[in-house]
Amino acid sequence: MGLDGSSTKQAEGSSSDCVLKPVAVYPDAARTNGVLVMCEVMMPDGTPHPSNKRTIILDDEGAWFGFEQEYFLYKDGRPLGFPTEGYPAPQGPYYTGVGYKNVGSVAREIVDQHLDLCLSAGINHEGINAEVAKGQWEFQIFGKGSKKAADEMWMARYLLQRLCEKYGVDVEYHCKPLGDTDWNGSGMHANFSITYLREVGGKAYFEALMAAFQENRADHIAVYGPDNHMRLTGKHETASIDTFTMAWPIAAPRSACRTASSGMTTEAISKIAVRTRRAIPTRSPRRS
């Protein structure tokens, strides 16, 4: 199918022809007989468009990813639940919060509906939680295979933003939307493992893997996205953007990371998975 690339800032108006190539299909429970189609953007000669990073993914089916997507819900230019002026009570009771004073009356309805839409689409949505700042939430997506996992994260983001339209709410993915204040920013952990790590692993392999990460730290940070220095300051739960911090070995994308960081030996957990520092929430899962 043809695409006017000038309308999406992917081509000049004088030569704007691009092509959409369908690569994945998802049932759309929000519409009768609805279908969502994930496409790649191609050039008229059949080569990938320069913005098409999907085609350069090393698509290893043995690579498993657990993405933890943080974001703020915004209404009228402020996080959902913030007063018109100033700030609410300091963060503390909002993380995994419950009750109107902590999470309001709309946010949980949104995140629960989003979960249902993802599951209906065949997306492996694994969990939801209210995050540290008021109006901040997180959802987790797990996928096997590099392209499949990235596609499902992109589609989950799309479903969330489309759902929020009917509530008059926006999704804010900026890494530090409240600026230099004592309020948490947002990120996206990328938990991952490969077949060798799961089936063989071992302390020596894990340490070698971390050494390779350390050697290429600058290259990894470069694709984390703009403004990440605003959040990776070393304050709160973050590590400084200027230093290498060993990734956490974990037993599962979510709950077991607590176990792994609270007493399990490196030998015991080095056959499971690795958790990276959180890149900004808009970072492309195709470049994780």
C-alpha cells in the first residue's frame, strides 16, 4: 500500500512515495471485526526506508524480552490527580497505590481496559502497577523473539494512547516531565535472556557479559534516546548516566527481581535473565 511520506516527515514533498509492508496482524477488540496491522515503511524500489529499524534486527527466537513501560497519565497539562496549582502530597503512597486519594477514579479503569485490549490482541501483557509518582503507571510486556517482542510493545503503546482519547487524557512518555523536582521520572527496563544464558549460564559467562556491556556503555547510552541525562542522575532509583552499573540478574521480568537483588548468589541467578538500567520510556524496543 502506498504512503505519502511527506505527511509523516519521512520524505520530501517532491519525492514522497513510500510503501507500507504488513508484517504483523492483531485482533482489535475495541471495534467490531477490527484488525490492527503493523507495517514496515519501504522505499518504492523495495528497500527499507532509512527510518525502518525493524529490518536490521537480529531476530533470534531464543531471545526473550520483558519490557517494563513507565509513563504518566496527563490531563490539562498536568499529571492526572495533580492540583491545578502546586503539587500533591510527596511521593510515597502512590507506588502500587490504592484508594481515591492515591490513584483517583479514572486511571485504574484505563489501565485495566488497556490490559484487556492487549490480551485480546494476543499481546503478552503480564502486569500493571501504579508507579512512584502520582499519575504515573507501568505495564509489562513479555515476548519471545526480538521482532515479536518489539512489535508487541509498539502495539501496546498504540492501544494505550488510543484508549486514553475517550477519557480526555494524554500519555506522557518523557523521561522527566516534571523537570528538576523531587518527583520520579519514567523509564523502560528491558529484561532479557538468550538460550545459552538460560540453559548453560554460569558466573563466568555472566561476568563476561557484564564486561562486554561495560566496554560498550557509551554506544548503548547513545540509543537510549534524548534527555535521558535528566533522569539518570544517580538520585532516587537511578544510576548516573556517566557510570557503568552492573545489570541485575533476575528470575522473571517483574517479581523475581526483588529476590535476585536480596540475597541470591551470582552463581544461583546467572542462568536466568539480565535486567538493564532503564532507558527513557520512548526508547525503541527495536534498539534495546
